[in-house]
Amino acid sequence: MSISMPMKPNGDVIVFDIGGTHFRHAVFTQGGIGGSPPIKEETPSVFSHPKEDVKTLQQELVGKIANAVRFHRAKNPSIKLVGISFPAPVNSKGVALRTSGIWEDKGDNFPLLDRVKRQLCQPGEEDISVFVANDLTAAAESYAYEYRKSGKPCNFRLFDVVTISTGIGSKIYDMQTEEVLLNNEGTAGEIGHRPVTLQLGEEPLRCDCGAMNHLGSFASGRGIERVAQREAQKFPESFKESSLFKLTAGQIAQIKNELISKAILEKDPFCNAILEKNTLYLAQVLAQIANAVGITKFIITGGFALSLADRYLDSLINSLLQLKDYFYMQSEEEIRRMPELGNLGDTAGLCGIGLFASKRYERLQREQPRILSLPSSSSSSQPPQGEQVPHVRQMAATK
Ligand SMILES: [Zn+2]
């Protein structure tokens, strides 16, 4: 199957890519970041401000976002769109459901869209449209755009963006409908919290969420640290002979995934064995998604995977091939071609949320007459994920 879809971004968008430590903002224009480079600011998190109340930190972030919008609009007052990529599941009302990477569980169910919209209350800001999406949804938009732009024939309909960083997440994108697959709540892809089948001799391991033997227990950045620390305790002689021992001065508590990556790239057998085991857990889950949903392309991204780049990809391909009996429809060659590295650089999130906001705004413009003709109680009048529909809301409120 060959799909050809021209991309048509609609106007400039002030874009935000919120991370656990920093957030960046810029102006997205014509499919890229135009003019000035992105501006980086500190994210007010519980990790950087452990004594501060979470509500205060949340208000600080909202205030920083509004100030940045005003900064960009001072240069170009005609910009009406704002897109915010946020590192948490975000529902259809723009509520961040889990915020553990920024505010732990004290910040859950944060109505980010509503709060930003309320903050943008100065004269001239009434018609600003704000769109919020999960960061992987934004990244998936970027990858889809790059595929289209490359002009290469696209021989798959669905692809799955999988991130291996502190945690593990994924989002499936449909190239035909140009949408991320989400449930009615606007969420999906939490594969990091799916149980895996333990390999021979493997002992159970608790996940960040509290459950046992989730994919994230072993294969996330935090998981691989825990596995390496456990292996170092269990096999002190092997640890002593490893590069990791030298890198940590023999201190098990100092084992961090940056050092594990370094040791793997130095071809350290102790750390290589951990990587092989951990990609096998990821392969278990990917094979099941491939079979159940019909995915033939996995785009692997995230800090831990990208720090190892081809080494990580080779290990994952090797693990998928070990599980080739899980694949009913694919040949070995097709399995080899399934994963690829997604390395669009650090503007992928900003571009992705710009594409997302442009597309949702265009759709809103198309659908608004139809929405307004529906009764306000109709479920069909629900806006798509994370959208603010100021005119529709005003209409509903006056009924
Ligand atoms: Zn879990």
C-alpha cells in the first residue's frame, strides 16, 4: 500500500514541550521551528523544589506558559494558536491524568488546558486557541510528517512510537486517518505497565507503579538500573570484572543508566547481558502488539535507547528474532525491518505539537458549524483530544 498525503500546517503556533526538568518553547511555522531557536526554562517540579506545595508549582508553570505566549505574541500578535506537549496521559478535556514525572502523584488530574486558558485573560487574548497533547502523541505527529515529507513510498499503515527513557510509553499512529489511536478518554499506549513473562532464573521485580513484573520493572531506564544493581549484588565477581565496576568505583548505589550505557558501548559483557535480557522483555510486548493490532513498524526513541543507538536496535532485533514464533504473518526479514530508531533531534516534540495544534484547529474550523447545530448534550459535540472550543463553550453556556 502506498499512501501520499500532503501536509498543510495552518498558520504559526506557539509551541511548548514540557519535560520533567526543563520545558522549551518556540514558534512553529510552515512545518518547522522558525526564526529564533527554542527557549529553555526550568520546569517547576517537586524534584527541583521539594519543599514547595504542588499547587504552587502548578500555578508557576501555568504562569510561565502564559508569559511565554505573551513574549512570542509581542513579536507577532497575529499568532492565535498555542500547542502544549505534556509528559503524561492527557484526556480529551486537556487534563493531565498522571503527573509522576513532574509532581509525583500529588499533581494527578491537573486541568492544564483549562488553567492555561484562564490565565490568558488579558485584552486581545480572548480568541487564542490552546491545544494540549501527550508528548508521544506530539512525537508521533512529527514522525508521520517526516515520512510524508521524505516522499518515500510508505508500505505500512500503522506505526508505533515506543519511548525507552525513565519510563516506557507508546503511541500508535494511523497514516491513513492521520490520527493517533486513542480511546474515548483520549489515552492509550501505557505498555510500560503491562506484565511480562519472566525469563528462566529471573526473580520478580517491582515496578514504579507498585505492581510486580511490569515491562517497566525491567526495561525502562529506571528498570535497567534496578536490574543492574540487583545483578551486581547477586554476582559480585562478574561485577568486579566489569567496566561498570570501574565506572562506579565499585559502588552499587552509583549504578545509573548513563553509566550502564557507557559500559555497553565499551562492550562490557556484564552490562551487555543485562541489555539482551531487557530487550527480550520489550520484544515480548512488541510482538503481541504487532500480532494483535497489525503493526509492522516500531519507531524506537527515548533517552536510554538513543544513547545506545544501533547497539540498542541490534539487541532488540535479535530479541524479536528469538521470539519469531510469536509472529504469525511475518518472515524473518520482515521482523528485522520492523524496528527503527526515531532520532529526529530535540525539536521533534515542538514540531509535533505544532502539527497537532494546526490540524486540530483546521478540523475545528471545518466541524464547528456541524457542532453548533447539535444539542449541547450530544456526545458527538465532544471536541477531539485536548482542545479548547471557546465559541462552542460560550454558546452552550448561554443555552
Ligand atoms: Zn507498572
